[in-house]
Amino acid sequence: MKTTRRDFLKISSVAAGGLVFAPVLNWVPGFLKSDKPIPDDSKAKRYPNYCEVCFWNCAGWVYTDHDNKIWKIIGNEDDPHSNGRFCPRGTGGVGMYYDDDRLKKPLKRIGEAGAQQFVEIEWEEAIETIAKKMQEIAGKHGPESFALFNHGSSGKHFADLFNAYGSKNIAGPAYAQCKGPREEAFQVTFGHALHSPEPLDIRDTRCLVLIGSHLGENMHNGQVQEMAEAIDKQATIITVDPRFSTAASKSKFWLPIKPATDMALLLAWIHVIIEEELYDRKYVEELTFGFEQLKAHVKDYTPEWAYGITTIEPDVIRATAREMGAASPAVIVHPGRHVTWYGDDTQRLRAVAILNALLGSWGRRGGFYLPEKAKLPKYPTPENPKPTWTWRDVMPGQYPLASLPVTNVLVDASHPSYLGKHKVKAWMVAGTNLIATMPDLKRTIEAIQNLEYLVVIDTMPAEITGYADIVLPECTYLERYDMMRISEHRIPTFALRMPAAEPRWESKPGWWICKQIASKIGKGDYFKYEKYEDVLDFQLKEMGSSLEEMKKAGVKTFHRKEDLYFVEGHPHVFDTPTGKIELYSNLMIENGFDPLPKYITHAQPEAGFYRLIYGRTPAHTFSRTTNNANLNDLFRENPLWVHPKTAREWGLKTGDKVWLKNHQGVVSHFSTKVRVTERIRHDSVYMAHGFGRTDERLTRSFGIGISDTELISDVKIDKETGSTGMRSNFVTFLKENPHNSDKKEA
Amino acid sequence: MRYGMAIDTKKCVGCADCVVACQTENSVPHGYARDWIAETVSGRYPYLELEIRSERCNHCDNTPCVRTCPTGASHVIEGGIVIVTPEECIGCGACIESCPYDARFTHPDGYATKCTFCDHRVKNGQDPACVSVCPTHCMYFGDLDDPNSEVAKIVARRKWKVLAPEAGTQPQIYYLV
Ligand code: SF4
């Protein structure tokens, strides 16, 4: 094997402190002695927080026990994200704090290529080394060549640091690997992106249409709660999914569509809704632009045409379109969240947006409500320096609709094959495990190998930390103050995060790390506060509240200024070029794209191969929770769903071990177990995302299950936004271990 | 007074928040659980049905576990809640064998344990932890003898089933179907 200067390091060789682990089953933390009385809620101490296990950021209370140790986490009743009830991951957030596999001390890579290792260093040395390197890189190549990949709340502090430093090359996978195309499609159509949480009025809907969106398995808390409420109120649910998902099992109609043909179904639905005049005529006349063009465009997209493509019978297409029409405007064609599938994703989401527009659901009860957000005063900082170039200059003219930086463009700019002049030379990666997040792992690693410097900040030793020059241990959300949560919702709210415990080992809050680095690179002015409480207190006082008040309340809600829905007779101007909802979009033409979505044929698997579909399990968020003891208990391995017919052909039984190989020859590191089930089409296989962890320091999740991401090497880029379509990979089964020995490496 | 639970299988998504909440509330050691999710799939593609149930001790009216207990550690308290007193349990495992729902297990400290309906919360007027956290509000807890309680009302109104009725245990968890 060729050694490179940045071999993947399994930090375990040196970080001796954290190496001894009891087997999971016998692990009983000292404070949990079974004979101890259970604390009484009304007497226990509790601290406000908002959950960081996923982006839903539910606000809640962290309770401590008799010994002032973190005991449990419960939702805050005043919070519209959670309504006082967390999802299993949020409840299991305690496992993040108690995980003994956490990063404990700063680590530094030393040694020659091929003989590298990590050594523990003091914070002072870590900060100084990073600051020196940041200055050196700024001097040599300009600060712009240092990119930040970030996620989550603390990612925002690092963004502040990079803005102050002079680099706007700050990207999160939450855009180009997740909801980018959706945001731009809704922006183009309604002049309003959806953001998070999406303004879906599910609780009052009469008809909820889910397209590959597996609510209930993805625990987007507020939406799952409202879906249950809608079920109680007997709303119709229509689920389009090659898999009989949990949501499909709650649905009046399950449409087991042939994967990658959703666009045909959407166009046929639009056809029927126009043909049969099921649309909201008044709404369409008053508020939309381009109806006639749309009508002409979908003329030939009949249900009969779609049948041959989607395998969904014309009668079913018509019946479901009529359900939507009957429920209009209290109908939601759910825009989904992780929508980067086939590379024509912006166009597919345009079709979803158009369908909603025809049904008159935007701005209507039971459709999309009009969200409101409170404004938090900014803590005073100097003006940010103006970078001389940004990610947009890497490939000029590409991905014109992307409103946020595209992670994969920054990876491209770091890759040896990039010959342009805007090269990225160094990365800081805060709170995102790029190895399990970015498709085309080989390319990501080639880019990493080509870097001059890589700093990773995380709470856990994820795969990405193994490639770092410096690793910084961040404390968990349960051990730190952070910025206020401000979000759009039915009512504007704030939520406070405060520590319920001291940081374990030598982990530190993100804001503290940024402040230290900033002061060492001459940017101390941007982080002028002593401690983060100062910022919070300043902001809260400006808002007529205070840190003291928020410590007691956790959440503060405000009255709305505008109506929650459109008011009859009040004209509404949309933030689009025509001021209307744009069914037909000239803006798309100006940018070189189709003004109306078209059907494009996507590749289907060859004989012996199956489309790899991945999704969520309620117990986990991405790859980051698989090692959490509480959540690992619920779901340890990601079984591979295989249809009985396929299983018969391959002689596979439930429980059999398989490895997977994709159509480009990429083989999975590890194996997983087969689950033979009628709940999936015969041409597809399914597994949960986030498994097959290759970092040995993850004592519970290492080597368990298959990583879907490593099998996603064929990436279809969405031309509008640069997002990475990841549902175009086909796999076949390997029943024998394809690796010579059991020793695996990343 | 008769405590019982109704669980709406139409709303339950099987997220297992009830399981995690029970584990944290009651400090159940990792690797063990007092409640769990069961799924039953029926039919053939594409005509399928899926029933999801959150299961636990059924706090039966007719309790084989209490009958088989040689020391009296397993007993019934007010409201029909079936409880094990760890100090009195000798860990013989007879109750574990006798339970048709497999609701009991041996705690690593050597005694039989299981769901308590969170009696420590119930006596303060709170719902059991699982019920109180459920994001789908699919669980109802209360006094089945009180016709005005939410649980009694929903059991009266909806179609339901209980698990393993043939075992004759008279379980007090009602699955709304
Ligand atoms: S949905 Fe669950 S994981 Fe996400 S923020 Fe809410 S409680 Fe936490």
C-alpha cells in the first residue's frame, strides 16, 4: 500500500486514557446503582437546553439526579418544536454525554508518512498550532483557501471565526447533500424557501402526500407528532415509496413506485388535476403565473403514460389526484427534506411546488402556514473583511441557483485534479463526519490527502478525525452555553441552551475554541466577550428578557405580527420576478434551465443488481448516534431489506450475512444481515444510513453493519444547485467475505 | 381503582421513545429494557399491513408471576400494579418463566425486574414515563374503573385487542386497532 502523508489514524495507539472498555451489556454507570431511589421530578434540578441530536433542535429540560449527575431529558411544554415531547434520540441524548469513547483531549498528528500517530497535547499548544497555521496559509494562499465544513449549533461559532478570518468558503452538508434543491425549487416557485422546521400545517391537513419521505422513521419531531394528530382526525395519507414504510402502513394509499420515476407520477398528477379541474381555480387565477403554459406542457403526461414508467396504475393515479383535489386547499404534498436523489432534484421539487400551488395549499390552513421568526439583536462585532474570492469562483457560472455554498465544490477545489486558480488548501471540519456524509468517498479522501492542513472539531472520534492533523474535543450540548435557538414557526420563539454539567475530561465549548483561536490570529475583536453568557445576557436584555429569566423558562414565545394564513381579499405579493407564484419560471430560463419540469429517464439496475435505497431509523441521526449507548441499544445494526423473490433467487434467508458491491465495483467494508421482507420492491434493497463505522475507537458501533455512503460512488449532480444525487447506485450481494483477512482499514 | 393502559396502534410509529424514556427514568441498565416495540407484518406485496405495538408487563388481573413467586417479592399493589421488591427477590426466575409476555428479566444485580407502570410517578399524579414522552400521543394511562378517565373512554369507544388472551391472565393493556 502506498503511504501518504495523511494516513488514516486510529487514534487508539496513544490516547491510553480511554482505551479500556467494559462490554456494553454490563456497563452500569456508578451513579445508576439500582438501589438508589428514583428522583422526584418536582424536586429534581433541571436546566434548559435545546436538543442537538438533530437539526430539529427541540427545547427541553435536562434533569439531574440526587448526585447532580445528568439523569434524563424531557421536552419543554412551551416549545412548538417539541410540544414537551422529545423523540427517542433526544431522550437518549444523555448517552452522548456519558459516552466514554468521546474525544477527551486535543490530539496532534506526529511522525513521518507511514509511521504516524496521534499524541495528546495541551489546549494551549493546539490553539497556537492552529493559529500559526491559519496565519501561514492566509499569508501563502490567502484566507479564502482555508475552508470550513460545519454543522449544527457550534458550527455557527466556527462560521463567525472564518468570516472574521476572511474566508466565506463555509459549507455544510445540510445544503448540497440534503435540502438544497428543495429550498431553491420553493424559492423559484413561491419566492420563499422552506427552512427548518418546514411550515407544514400537518395537524390540520385533510390529505398528506409523502413522496419518499418516511415520517415516523425520520423523527422530525413536530411533524411526526402532527402526523399522528392528522391520523386521529382521519386525514388521508398517500405514501409514494418503493418500500412499505411506517408511514405507508398508516396510509390509505401506498404507491410502491418504481424508483427514480417520481417525476412521471408528479407530472401525471398535475395532468389529472388540471384535466379534471381539481385545482383551486380562484387561487390559481389570482395568485399564480404561467398556468396556460403548464397546462399545455402536461397535456401528454397522462396517467396511462406514467403507468408504463412508474408501475402505478392509472386508476390509482387518478384516485389519488382526486383525493388531493377533494382536500384542497387543506392538502400538503410534502416537500421532503433529504431530496438529493437523481440529479434532477430541483426540477422534481419544482413539480412538487407546482402541485401544491395548483391545490392552493401555500398560505392556507391545513397546507403551508406562513411562519414567523423573532429577531435577535446581534452582539456587536467589527465588519468582516471582504474575501477576494468565494466558492462561486471555483467553477464560474456553475450551479447558479445555489444560494448557499456547496460542500462538494469545496471538495473539488481541494482535489488534485482541480486546475483552476481558486484552490482550497486547508479544511476545518466542525461537527460533521464528512466521510459518512459526502458521497464518493474516494474523491473526498483524495481531496483530504491533497490538503496542507486539516483540523477537526467534534465530540466523538468519527472517521474524519482519523485524517486530521489536529483534533479538538468539543463538549456536548449538555455541557455548554450556546447561541439562542431562533426559528421560524407558527409562533416566534427563542430557546436557551445552558450547561447541566461541567464538560467531561478536557472537552471545551465551540465558542471558547473559536474565541481562543481568534485572539491568536489577531481577530480577538470579533469575540470580545468573556464568556458566552455575556452575549446571551446582552441579547436577551435588548429583547426585554434576561439570562436569569430564560434559565427559568427555557423557551420564550412571542405574538405573531401577521396572520398565520392568507386572508381572503388581501392581495399577496410573492417574492418572485412576477410577484406571483411561478408555475412557469422565466428565471429558470435565464439561468439556462427548463421553465417547467420535464420527465427524464434515469438508469435502472442491470440484472443481478438492485437499487440501493437508504433511510433513517427513529433511533439514529446520521452516523453520529450509532455509538450512543442508549440508542445503540435500540438499533445496533442496519439489516438489509430484501424482497422474498430476490432472496429466493440468491438463496438468502433472514439473518444471513452479506457484503455488498456496487455497479462501479466498490465493495462494502463490512457485512450486514439480510432481512427478507415483503415490505420492499424486488428491484431495490434498503438499509438505514449511518452504519459500518470504520473507526475502532467507537467501541459499540465499529464494524457493525454496512455504510451506505461508501457504496454511493456514482453521484448525479443537480445542475441548478450542485447538490449530489445519491440514489443512483446499484448493488449486488456477496455471500463470501470479499476481504482477504478480517483486518479492515478505512 | 384499576390502572391500565390503551395504546393506539394506528398512531404508534414504533420510534421506541417509550423504551429510552423508561430506561433513563428508571435507570434500567444498558442492554436491558422493560418495554419494547413489536411489529407484525401481514399480507403479500403490495397488499400489506403493519401493526406496531409498544409492549411491556400487562399488569394482569390474574397474575401467574405473583402466584409462582416463592417469597412474595412479586406482589400486587393499589390499582392492580404488579411490583417486585428487589430485597425480597431470590432470583429464582420462576416468575420470568411464568409470564406469557416475556416481560420480566433478571437485573444484573440478581433480582427479577420489569415495568412498574412508574408507580413512583403515578402516585404523584404523573403518567408513566413512556406515556408522558410519546411523541405521537398514542398511549393513554389511567383508572379503567373511572368511566370518565381518558383511558376508560377510549377503550369504550374504540375497537381493541389484548395480547395472548388465551393465557387467561386478563391483561390490562389494550391495543387499539
Ligand atoms: S427531533 Fe429528536 S433528536 Fe431532533 S431535536 Fe427533537 S428531540 Fe432532538
